[in-house]
Amino acid sequence: MHDNLIDWFRSFVPAPFNAAPKEWLRAAGGIAIVMLLSVFSGFLLFGVPLTLQLIAPAGASAVLLFAASSSPFAQPWSVLGGNLLATVIGVSLGLTSLPSMAAAALCVCLVLVGLFSLRCLHPPGAALALVAVVGSPEIHHLGYGLLYPVAFNSLLLLAVALLYNNLTRHPYPKPRLPRENVHHTRDPQPSERMSFSHDDVDRALREFGEYVDVTRDDLERLIKQTEKHALRRSMGEVTAADIMSRDVYSHTPDTFIEQAWNTLQRNRLRSLPVVSDARELVGIVTLVDLLKHFHPRPGRLNFGQLKFLRGTKLRAIMSSPVVSVTPDTHMVELVYLLSDRGLHCLPVVDEERRLVGMITQTDLIAALYRNWLRHLPD
């Protein structure tokens, strides 16, 4: 009982923030900019008294938009739809003959239900609704005309947030996780077949029961990152440099495709990196790329007698830019790239993008097998 009481009191202590101090300053800068614009434009367009009554909810919205832009509360539909719906409810109750206390209590309840129903929950909207219900006579005189300054403030907040957050490398609105499937089948991604599924996340959220202030995609992304870190810890520091092939065949962009075909066929390769004279990676050519450029002979097709179009060089058919990794890339990242991304090989480049090695799916499977053997109990 004593321990439970101590744990209960500890729950009052705030958890440490994950955001770095530079993120605090970034958010503070955005809030300062948008509040200055809101106050200045409000004074000019709607007058000082009305602007001062609406500026507090706008400030609360600004905190969400710049300090917690990943929150569902801060997404564009939540801000605009939530503020407008809350204002309509507040004005409607303000026009009734209900006592102020009863109207205020009923207002917040209706706003909460309405915002949940339309999936635009935005806490500052409740403050706006209360301003409409118990505000000054000037607010009551405006009636539904209050929607104009509310809409203006909401759109201004969104416009500045879109510009500022994206310029400071905080994507807004929060992009949804792509559901890539390079093979165009109904099967889950290879990395997800032994992991959690989208249905598992939905079921966990339903069982949790309470509202979670994080988007479903962000929660899924967070769980995947946690899995990656756990897997990385269990594997140890196995990097691309440990498993890559270092003696790599390559050609330059001016190599004719006949020579590239001979190199692939003679060494049983499926892809060939294309490098500059300084060994800088500039492209990659696969068997499929080459087979698109041969001149078919009449009669039965014989792959041993392919005749390629004369004068065609690798620069005309190579894929560029190339997905590549560095020697210190961890094996966990390699698993993702060579499974979910549908890649068959990964060039390894140094800081100057010079080719230093190559990792194939075979290299990765062998490394995973060796790592599994190393962790078997004696």
C-alpha cells in the first residue's frame, strides 16, 4: 500500500521532454511570428476590443501548431473545422435565454461531442465557444458574424504553420505512412510478416480505450523504430563494412552495353555499378536494363546469342540516382532496404560517394545466419 501511494505521488512529477532545447527555440520563434501577425492584422481588420478577446484561444492554437505539430489536435482540419464548429455552437447557445453558467457548461459538452463526431478535436475551440457564450456585448452583437474573425485567425495560423514548420524541416501537415508494395500483391511487407500488423495497432488502440494524443501512423512509426533499436541492440554493431563485398566489378558511363553484358554473364551477376573515372557512383545497371536493349533475331530466342543495339552506352540506360549506403550503416537498416524496398543489391559509398563495396541479398542472408548462430545457446 505504501509503495502504491508513492508511485501515485510520483505520477504528478512531469516526465522529461524528448525535444531538445533548439526545438523549444524553433517553436517559440514560430509562435512569436504568428502572434505578431494575428494581433497586428486583427487590430486593423476587426478592432482592438474584439481582437483582444480572441487572441487567447489563438495563442493556444499556436502552441499546438508549432510545439506539437504531430498531434492530431494540430492538423489542419482539427484547427479550422474545430474552431468554426465550436464558434457556431457557442454563438447558438449565446443567443438563447439560458443562464450564463448553464449555457457555458452545456456549451463545452456539446463542443466536445461535436468535435469528436467530426474528427476535428481542437482544445482551443472550447475556449472560443466559451468566448462566444459569455463574452462581451460586442461579441453577442456580432452573432454568427464572429465566424469571420475566427476563420481569418485560423487560416492565418495554418498558413504560417505550413510555411514555417516545413521551412524548419518539420513536415506539416503530418504525412501518412506510405503503403508501398513493390510487388503489387496483397501480402504484407517482408519485414511485417513476423511483426505487428495494422490491425494489431487498431486493436491495441481500441483496447486502450482512452483518446491517445498521437496519430495512428505516428504510433506505428514509433513502434517500428522501437523494434529496430531493440533488434540493433540484440545484433550488436554489425555494419555494412563487415558484410560487404569489396572486390566489385564496375564500368564507366561510356562503356558499351555489350561489354557490360559480358561482365554480368561471365561473373554471374545481376547488377553492375556505374562509376566515374574517380570511382564516384553515378548509376547502376541491371540484367533487366540490358535485356531491354538487345536486337532480337528471327526464329527461336537464344540468350547466348543476344545482339545488342550498336553504339548504346551505359549512360543511356543506367538508373540514377542510386539508393546506396555508407560503410557504417547498421545491418538492421540493410534488412529494410533489401526486403521492403525490393532492392537486390546496395552499393556502399564513402563520404565522397566513391564506390567501396557492394551488398547483395545473398550477403545479407549469410550475415543474418552467422549472427543467428552466434546467439545460439551453447
